[in-house]
Amino acid sequence: MISAKNWIQEMGLYLIYMEELFSTWRKHGVSKKLLVEQIWKVFAQSFTTTTMSGVFVGGIMTVQFTMQIQMFGAHGYLGGLSTSSVVREVGPLLIAFMLSGKVGAYTSAELGSMKITEQIDAIRCLGANPITEIILPRFIGIIVASFFLLVYGVLFAFLGGLLMGYLFSGISFDEYIRNIPQLLTGISIAGGVIKAFSFAFVIAVLCTYYGYNTSGGAKNVGLAVVKTSVSTMLIIVIMDWFRSLLLETWQGLFL
């Protein structure tokens, strides 16, 4: 069982690691070529997964809401309810879980393998900074690519819900879309965008942190991957709860 003291120490190590990343970024910058390569690599690896996840998340929400609202004869609000829930909560959260396993675990294993085979030490011996050459391009690339993948996945979730509304619920496309503006407000969209960026940031920080700090042998690479997946999902859920609490409080005060 992990104690509160260990949690505090772990969070402190995260902060120290992020301070090192940002200070190195300010001093040395990052190679644009390496950054573009990493963005494309992450996007290409996760394109299919994100598309399928988005479509099925939207379809599932539409089916669930159909089962709930059919007794009230309120099928006209199905599109608004499904789309609002996908954009605000369910879509970014579930797709981020997919990316944490796809992108986070892969990057952690890649960096961990480089660490235990002393490739990172070799870069340092050659006079280069491994943070600049290896970590920063992956860190920034994962944030940028994951953010757009999350937004892209939510858009496909809308399309999945639209299609399932037509096939399963018997609602025309016009009827599905009609009431979305009433239930999907600008604050909801802004909250979804902020959530997508914060989740992408968490994935990037944790996978590069655990991969870069791997030590020992191949077994430790596996442990780093497990820690990355578990920590990412846990922190994403906590952040989602905290953001939702703040947003609802803010809406209650000013709306």
C-alpha cells in the first residue's frame, strides 16, 4: 500500500523533473525537425485507435441515452444530451485512457530501453544533452499530437453518436443536431478543450519521466510501463474530478 508520504515524494519528483525540462527548453530550445518527427510518429501510431474509440464512445452514449429518454418521448433532445456528455466528460476521459496505453506505455518502454542499454549515457558522453536531444522532442510532440488526437476523437464521437441515432434510435440527422446548441454551451466546449490539453500534458510528463528514470534491467522497463499506465489513469481521473468540481462551482456562482 502506498503511503501519503510516498505520494508527496513522488509529486515532488514530478515537479523537479518538469522544472528541469522547462529550464532546458528555455536555455537550448528544441530541434524543430525532431519535434515534427515525434508529432507525426505519435499521430500516425494512434490515428486508428483514436478513430475507433471516438466512434464507439459516441455510439454507446447515444444508445444509453435512448434507453433512458424513450419513456418520456424526448427523442429530440438525444443529440444534445449525447454530444454534451461526450464533449464535457466521457469523450476526453475515455480517449485519454486509450492514449495513455498506446502512446504513454510505448514511449515509456522506448525511453526505458534506451536508458538500460546506456544509449542515453552515450549521448551524454558525446557532449550532447539527452534532455534536449531525446526527451524534449517526445515531451512536446506527445502534448501537441495527443491534444489534437483527443479533439479529433471527440469529433468522431459526435459522428458515431449521429450515426447510431439514425440506425438505432430512428432519429434523422436534422433532428439529432437541432437541439445540440441548447445543451452544448461555449463553457462546455472550453471545458472539453482544457481537459484535452491537461490530459495530453499528464500523459507526456509521466511517460517521459518514468522512461527517463528507468534503471536496472529489462524487468525495470516493464515496471516503468506499468507505473506509467497506472499513474496516468489515476492522475487523469483526479484531475477530471477536480476540474469538474471547479467548473460546476464557477457556473453556480456566475450563471
